[in-house]
Amino acid sequence: MDEFTLFLQRVGENIKRLRKLNELTQTELAEKTNRPQSSIARVETATYEDASLSILYQLSNALGMSLSDLIAIAEGKKTSQKSEDAKKQKFETKWERTKSRVDRLNESERDWIADLVEVGLKGLRKR
């Protein structure tokens, strides 16, 4: 497999990961970019023969990331501070929403969630 194909695979994998982080389906992302859902699927699986900068630009913007950062990630480079700040803000928003939901649970349900989080964190630390 040539280097360009590998690069397109990494870009496609990153688009898919970002789409899922944004809790979007391929159809929803297609609607945001005025592209057919099949185009999104082909970009994500690197089977899009003419993956132009235009579609990659539209996808990266719809996912809240600059095209340069999308490419930098695919090349294994560091992203801009703006992108890092946006990721941090998105995490903090999700975290606040999750805390709000947990606060509405009864005590035994909160204990169960706390135990579940602890098990998950132990698993992450082992990586």
C-alpha cells in the first residue's frame, strides 16, 4: 500500500472518530456538509477515489476542527492550541452534563456509577 493511501486511511479514521465524538451519524454529518451519506462512508473507509481538499475541508469544519489540524493528526503531529482548547471545552461540557445526570440518581445508583468509573480508570491506567 502506498504512502498516500495510508494517509487517506488515517484521515478517514480520524474523521470517523471525530464524528462519533460529536455524536453524529454519517447521515447527520452528510446533512451538515451537503454531501451524500455514501461520500462520508467512502471518506471514512479511504475508498473515496477523489478525496479532494474541498470535502476534507467541509468535513473538518462540520466536526469543529481545522483542516490543518485534521491533516496534522493524520501525520502524527501536534494540533494547534485552538483545537486543544475546543476539545477541552467539549469534554468539560460533557462532564458537566454527566455530573448533572448523576446528581439526579439515588445514593445506591451513584455508588454503582462510582464503582463503574473506578473499574474503568483502573483499566485505563494499565494501558
